Amino acid sequence: MIRINLLPVREWQKRETARQYLSVFFLSFILLLTILGGLWITVQNILSSQRQAFNALEADKAKLSYVGKTLSDIEARRKAIKEKFVAIEALQKDRAIAVRIFDQIAGSVPADRLWLTGIVFKDQGLKLNGVALDNQTVALFMRRLETVPIFHSVNLTSTKRKPYQGQNLMDFEVQLLVKTAEDASKKDQQAQKNLAKGNKSGAK
């Protein structure tokens, strides 16, 4: 009787499957960075155009300062452009946050044991879909996410075994919330209010 050891073939299949998922993830990540780069260039062009318009309006305001009604109209236009300027700056901040988020996610993924298949970022919520070798790997991924300062409320919403290219992997979905600079500012303001209340109570 001839016995054939299939273990090396199975190990090779597992490694090949893992390599394919890792390649898909990195290609998706590179595509995302390319899109973000294009968005950044577009925003910079819009920002430059809005700055020029803003400067032109300021010049008009100086020339027509003697005309009250015209000055009021220009001031209204200036405020509208300033609001657009603020909105564009907010887009730039969102871009920076997005890059940081994807960097933190990539650093939390257990290498050769877990692969992400989908990332959705809406408002301040983040949904991550992927596959892993087992439940322990998913738990490790969640623990790493919980240590990231900008992430909180990390929850596992679903897990199930699912075949992928002949392998029985763990399909999962994780949802979490992302802290913003505005959240931190509100927290500081609330802390200052609480401190002021404490000082008033002490003075009485």
C-alpha cells in the first residue's frame, strides 16, 4: 500500500488562500489611498479658487466702503464664501481622519490570520467585515481596536462559519464609533464646567 502525505499540499493551499486575501486587502487599501489623494487635489483646487474669490471681495469692500447698500451685499457674499471655506477645511480634516482610521485598522489586523473584506465609514460609525481563521483571532482583532485612542464602543455584531475557496473560515462583522476632535473639545468644555461648579460649591 502506498501512502501519500497530503499535509504539505493542504498547508500550501492555506498559505495560498491567505496570500490571496492579503493581496486583495492591500490592493483595496492602495485604491482607497489613490481616491483620497485625488480628493485632496480637488479640495486644494477648490480652496485656492475660494481664497481668490474671498480676497477679491475684500478688495471690493475697500473700494465701495462709501456705498452702504453695496457694502452690505458684499458682506453677505463674503460670509457665504467664508462658510464654504469652513466647509472645505472640514473636508480636509475628514480626509486626515480617514487616513488615520485606515492606518489604525491596518495596524490592528492579525497578520496571516484575519482579512478584511469590507470597510464602511458613515457619520461617526465604522463597520468592518472580514474573515478569520477562528473566533480567537476575531477577539484579538477587537482587543487591538479597543486600544486605539480614536476608537470606542467596539462591538461584534455577527459571526458564522463560511467556506472560502475550500477553507472553513469565520465570517464576522464588527461595528465601532470614531472619536473626533469635536468630541474631545466638548469633553474638555464639560470638564471645565464641572470644575467651575465645584469651585462655586467650595466657595459657599
